[in-house]
Amino acid sequence: MVKSLLRPFRGCISALGVRPQIWGLTPMLAPVLLILLLSAVSAQAETPVLQPIAAGVYMHQGQLGDYAPENHGDLSNIGVVVGQRCVAVIDTGGSITVGLAVRNAIRAITPLPVCAVIFTHMHLDHVFGARAFVGDAPEFIANTKMPRALLMRAAKYRTTLDLLGDEGARSDIVIPTRLVEKTDRLDLGGRILTLRTWPTAHTDNDLTVYDEVSGTLFLGDLAFREHTPVLDGNLKGWLSALTVLHTESAREVVPGHGPLASSIASAIVPEERYLQNLRTDITSAIHAGKNLTDTVAELSAQPAGEWKLFDLFHPRNVTAGYAELEWNE
Ligand SMILES: [Zn+2]
């Protein structure tokens, strides 16, 4: 969607069923009018950067893919919550381009200042748009463990950002200024956000955000929908976190990747099934005496089922899960 903001419209005239002679215009004028028509069609088809999901709550849905110039690192979901005093942004996208697009969209919604940028965890597709908000001087808020995890991966992340060329070079990490150890509350003016950290699950620095006014829960990458889950923390811990989430409720649930969900169960059940199967399959392989290489080769051949980007992330999940479970099973 950021892509569509930046890329010239590539529509095909014949696809619209339009021919110059229909307009009864001279050959000189017809192309000009067609360009205007195409621009109007393009504008109508444009998906807004921020979609309203509840009163004063907005979501940007990132694309399904891996870092590439065509997607500008627009790979993760972003939330925006507008209070009476100020605005909170939850995750910032994977590049300065995404961050600026979201900031511009906020400016079109409200003149209120951005007072908080909240990171759900340290992964690059969630943090590299943060620089777009530095001029607003918000608090940058994250799990206490997030800065260390981010700095440990900074060099690797910069290599990935290089894939985006100049916009990658203009993107940068922003070190959080306010850290959450367990829970915290953020008052946006008549609107309280509850911030909550989790034992190691998707990563060791997961943080979720709950907007009490609308009942919207931002789960970050504790919830993947359509996008294959990515394990960079602890498989057992992630499944435990999902068990806890099953006991709670929310009216809207924003996952870290994939579409909005109308309940916690619909947001996490498919992912939970994937993680349970991963755990079962790896445990069986370990009990059968299979080594890591053979296990990865065997389980990588499994069908993707409903999951996108399966070939990219499933083998990595098997590797991470095996490393965790071989000492416990
Ligand atoms: Zn992540």
C-alpha cells in the first residue's frame, strides 16, 4: 500500500475497456484525457494507509513478503490510537518510507501530537520506521529487554536494510526512552493504553497493548495470521502465552502480520495449531534419534497448508525449535 503511494499507476487502458475513439476526441487530446481518467481510477482504488477499526483506532496492514525495494519494508502491521490529548503509534514499519507514510496519514486524521511510539518487539520490520517520528519528540516505549535484543542484531539488520538502497540508508533504529518491565499505563487523554510484557515467546521482548476504550488488543507478533509464524524466542513459552490469551477477551485484535481479527481465538488458533504441530514433530524426530540436519530436511518438506512464506520461515522455525527442545525432550 505504501508501494502504491510511491509507484506510478501502471493500469492498462485495454483493461478498463476504454478506447480513444469512444470519446470522439482528436488523437492529440484523447491520451491526455485518458491519463486524467486513469489517475482518477487510481486514486479511487488507492487503499488508505490507515484503516479505521474502532472509534479513534486505526490499523495499517503490512504486506506479506520479505524485504525488497518493491515493498519498501512495509511488512508488518501498525496501530494508531487517538486520545483527547495525543496520539500513540504501535510499531512503525520496516523503513523510513513506511514511517513517513503513516505519519502523514495521522496528520490527515488529527492535529494532535504523537506523544508515544510503542514497539511490540525488536524485529526490524517493526522498528525501522521510527525515525519518521523523532521530530515529534514522543516517548519511544518498549519492553525492558528490547534495546539489548535490538542492538545485538543491529549489524545484521543494517545488511537487510541495504536491500532497500537509499531509503534503507535513511532508515535507522531509535533507542527506546521508556522501558516497561511488567505492565504500564499510558494516558492519551480520556483514553488509557495498558502495556504488558510477556515471558519469552515470539522473542524475549514481546509487549502487547490494550486500548480499554475500544477493547482493541494489539498483539504484535504474538499473533501471526496468514504469514507463517516466526520463532525467534521460545516455542514452549509462545504456546504458554497463547494459553493465557485464551482466557482473555477483546473486541478487535490486531496481529503483527495479517488481517484484523474479531476475537482472540480467531487471531491465535491457527498459529497455535502450527506451533503445536511444530513442537510435536520436532519432539518425535528427537526421540527417533534424528539429528538437526535430517530433521530440518524432513520437516521442510511438509505442505504449507494455509501459510504464506512457508518455505522461507518454516525451516528456520524447525532449526530454532530443535535447538530449544533437544535439551528438554
Ligand atoms: Zn517479529
